[in-house]
Amino acid sequence: MSEKINICFASDNNYACFMGIAIMSILKNASKEDHFHFYILDNKISAENKEKISSLSSKNPFEISWLALDEKLFDGCDSSTWSLSTFGRYLIPELIEADKVLYLDCDVMVRGSLADLWKVDLEDCYLAGVLDYNAILRDNLAKRFVGMNPRGYVNAGVLLINNKKWREEKLFHTLLDYSVKNASLLKCPDQDAINYICRKYKKALPERYNAMSYMWKPDLIPAGFDVQKVMKERENIMIRHFHPWKKNHFIPNRDEYLALIKQSPWPEVMPKDDPKWLAYIKMTWRYFWRHPFYFLLPKFWKRLKVRGWHCQVVDY
């Protein structure tokens, strides 16, 4: 039997249905040799949603553990703006005994076997993740985080975590303390803190393991990176990270996600889309409302040439 893949999600009840659909995508695209143990950081998920998620094992058996989050541990964190589920990933190595865990955000869709990702050797690194080119380009990282190479900044939506090393070096307390003391500095609190604290011990993964919007907007990839290499990763996306349940978004891979919703125990979250012609009109109108006279600027036409009209006005 192959090694069991330990996968962790963190959710409150609002996102539990999308977490369930993410789990469905994992099971649907797994190979026969893949075996899973799902660990759910449970921020008040309802009994009904827990039952629906557990029922997914009827066709493809898996183990599941529900791990309650203790709110008192996160005193001082900005829980008014960010869900405790956001900070909960700090706790993963404390709550899960396994030496390695794959953390996934709820807004992902897995499109193939996770076995190759699971086999990545973390060596002496705290974690492995995919570079977040949008943040590298736009978030002023060099000034906000002195001593951190901004070009190594990874997205925290998909993280292969070295639990053993986190525990040995008591990283939970370090991350929590940093988040509390530097709350005003952190734009994405958990992601910023993880990148800064783990700055010397991170490994970059291929973009196919966390395909975000920049893969369709190559102008968001900073100079010095291999744009063509990143674009080529679109041919073999393994984990798609996006918000496909939003109304009227013409998003790559969205039809696959909507098919999952139809098959899921949560058909009620299916978005009620407008006809495509009307949706395009609405999106274009909203775009120009937010960016009046933007079409008069040279960079509008430059981006249009790179992205195409569709990708110019639609957010992924």
C-alpha cells in the first residue's frame, strides 16, 4: 500500500460546502493507489455539513479527523477582519502528529493525483509553496519586510508543511507572536507572517500546484521570471485556486467546478448566471465604472494585447 496522504483544511460553516467540493475533487481525480486522511480545523462547522462531508467516503473511503479550534489561543489576532480559520494553519503541526501535511484552502479544485506533490522532498525546509507573482509585483514586500527576499514569497493557499521541523522549532508560538506584534504591517496576515518567519527555509513548487489568476495575466509576472515557463504550466494544472462560485465570472476551469457542484451534497450553491451576452455587458460596464477613461491610457491597450479582452475585464 502506498503512503497515506495527509491533507488539512481549515473552515468555518460558511465555507464548509466549498471545502466539501474541494474534497470531492481530490477523491474524483485520485489514482487507485492514493489513500487520504483529511484533517479539518473546525471553526464551528454545523453537524449537517460534517455529515455531508463524511458521506463523501461512500464511493472512495478515507479517514477524517475534526479538530476544534480554541479561540483563546488567538487572542490579539485581527479576528474582526480575518476568520480564525485563517490563523488556524499555524496550529497544524501542534494538532496533527504526522511529520508532513498538505494544507489546502477551501477555494481549490484538484484536477489530478496528488501523489507527486506529496512525494516532494522538503529536506530542511519549513514548507514548500508556489510563488505568488501578484503579491511580489504589487505588495511592496521589500519595504514591508526587511531581510526577506520578496521574490521568494509564496501563496499560502497550498502549502506542503514540514510538521516535524515546525514542532521542533516551536514555530506556532513564533508565528502567533509575530502576527500580534506586527498586525498593522500585515496585508495578508497569515501569509505574510508565514513568508517572513520561514523566509530562509522555503521551497518553490511548480505553478501547476497552485494555479492562480496571474497565469492568465502574464503582465502580473515581475521582470526577471520566466514568463513562458509559467504560462506553460497552464497545460497541466493540478490544483486550481479560484472563486468559481461567483456569479458571471468567465473563469478557466469554471465549468469543471460547476459540474462538481451539481454532483455534490450542496447543489444550492450553484451560481445563477446571467446569459453570457448580458454578463459580458455587465462586467464591461462595471470595469469602466471602476476605471473611467482607462481606455484612453496606453497601458490599457498594452494589457489588452497581452491578456485579450476577456481577461482584461474579468477577475479570476
